[in-house]
Amino acid sequence: MYDIPDWGSSASQTYEKNSIVYYNIGTVDEKKNPYHAYGKYYYASEYIDLTNNWDPVETNGRAFWFGRTRMNNLNMPHFFWSPSYSATVSMEPVIKSLVFGDGYEQNSPESLSDPFLMLNLRFDDRDDYEAAAINHFLNNMAGSQKFVFMAPMPFSARKLFVCRDWNSTYTFDNNHSISAKFEEVA
């Protein structure tokens, strides 16, 4: 579906904002490890040429290549694109309910943590590169791999999510809309 080049550092190599590259460096075991930086996809945060084409896993390169971040001391996939302002947030607390024979009901929370967030997000008016990058990221997560995302206000905290459902609409030339459901996971 995507023709993703390996990252290159040659003097003539340039990348458009949201270009996707595969960092094809590392051993076979490092590439298989989902929490290792090698053998992963990265996305250009801006136009990149010789002056700022740093290695994606090096400290300087992290300012120009997105898609991975550290959380809980693990190298995790990072969904960094900002949604449009029409986000809908639902919360579903898990409740244990005990109903007695006389009709009395006692409810208590399943856990001590906050209820998990369910985000319905839209990414409207995105160009070809950004739409391709967002769709590539979600396809690569395959509806099951956890990724880091900064939930919108008032929940603004980095949390782990999965996205099992999304769709992309081609509105017109170089203009796309994507809707996605992000479900917070433990």
C-alpha cells in the first residue's frame, strides 16, 4: 500500500513534512522488539534537507523525526498529529454491581484508577503527505498495538491508546479528512 524508503543521510536526500521513512538499522532481534528504536517507521516533522537530516534515533534527530517516544522507560509508538477541534470524549467507568433479593443494589468501581477515555477524533483538511502519514501510522498499529497520544483538554496527559476503527475521506485534490476512535488502554 505504501512505498516507504529507508532513511538515508546523503547530501542530496530531502524529505517533505510528514514523509515516512523506515529506519533500517539494527540487528534482526532489535528490529523484532516493538520497544526498540531500530527497525521502525519515523515521520518528518518539517521539511528536511542536508542542514537538519539527523539520524532519527539520535538526540538531535528527535527534533525532526517523530513517531516514537519514551514512556514508562520504553520506546513506544507516538501519535503526534493534532486533531481538529471537534473531538468527542466519552468515559466508561467499570462498575461492579451486586443486586440483592429485596431489590437493593450496591455499586462499586472496578478499579481505583480513572475511567478509560474513548476519543472520537477528526483530522480535517489534511494534505496528501499528512493523510498518508496518519493512515500509515494507524495501519501499522493494526488496531492492536498500543501507542502514546496526548489526550485533548481537559484530559491533557500522555496516555496509551489503541485505534481499532478509523476511516479516511478524500475530499478533493490534496485535501483529506480522517476520523478515528482512540480507546485508552492500560
